[in-house]
Amino acid sequence: MDAETRYEALCDDLLARNGDLVRTKMMGMPSLKLNGKLVAGFVPAEGAAVFKLTDAASREDALAIDGAHLFEPMGGRQMKEWVVVPAAQAARWPDLANAAIGN
């Protein structure tokens, strides 16, 4: 299964369990919003998922994952609460998504 298909499967599962979650686009990429706020997305150029982790401990744990890094969509400006996690670590995506949506 390719990275985008894995991300879409994760979204399907999350949407089925969280009535306030909706699909949207963020900077042209597939994303999820919870109560009007972006919480996750898929970065096609990297084949990776990105999660908004407002809790510092969760964010540090995510950044410790091999290949993970802060999201930098505008070339040089890091989004400090957003962590990109590569498809090689897709097994970690569900836990990160749950942290991003507050489950």
C-alpha cells in the first residue's frame, strides 16, 4: 500500500470514530480539521503525514521518530507545532493522529 493510500485509510478510520472531524485541504494537500482547526495532513512531495501536536511532550516524542522533522511548507519557515512523519513510520501515524485530535 502506498503512502497516500495509508493516509486515506487512517482518515477513514478517524472520521468513522470522530463526528467533529472533516476532510479539507491545507495548502493544497489533503488534510483533516477538527472543530474548524487543522490537525493533520498528507505531504505528497514527501509521501509523509503531518500532525499538529500542541502538547510539547507529544511533539518531542514525534520528533524522535526516525526521519521525522518539523513541517516547513514555505521554505525556511518551520511550523513549530507540526511534525512530518515519513511513510516508513506509518505504523506510528494512528497514535500521532489521536494525539493531534486529543484522543
